[in-house]
Amino acid sequence: ELLYPPDVAGWKIGTNWISTATMLERVAWAPKLFATANRIKDVSRNPVYDLFSQDPTPQGIATKLCSLFDARVPGDKFDTLTQAATRLSGGKLTERNALNVAVGVTRLIFGMPEYQVG
């Protein structure tokens, strides 16, 4: 549990964080991270859409999310992220599909082995 380490030495690091349970928990965080931002009513535009406003291309989306989550993703897997962004957005990011695109690509990042131990 968060804020309750197993003993005074704290949590173990590295591969100790990788299990089927922790992988599922990480992947499940993707929609939670963006859903709160998407419910904000006091903004003129969708904050998730605005996250990608500088480069709303599939490559820009993947780059922004990798940067945001400090994910060091190898080239072939980065290509997978851009393909997912293309598929989820239908080729064009809009305010309507931004949440779905962000969640889908983030789930892929969180599920990558490189993200777990990087």
C-alpha cells in the first residue's frame, strides 16, 4: 500500500516491482490519470487535447507521453506507440478523441518491459 512500506528499510527496488498484479495496476492507472483532467469544467478547451497542442501528430503524441512519463522507448516500440495513436485517433487528433488516444497510448507505455525497469 502506498505510504506503508513493508519495513523500515522501505520498498525493494528494481525487478521487485514487476509482477502480474503490479503490471495490471500500472496499466489501470492510465484512464485514471487523464479522466480527472478531462472532467474539469472551468476551462475553455479540453486539457487532454491541449496537452498535445504543440504537435498533435501521432509521433508528437507518442513523444509527449514518453516525455511526460519519462519512458525510454526503443525505436521499434516507439513505432508501435505512433501506430496506436494513429489508429485511436483515426489519423487526426480532436478534442473528442484526445482522451481515448492519451489513455490508449499510455496503457501501452505502462505495459512495456522497458518502462518497468527503466
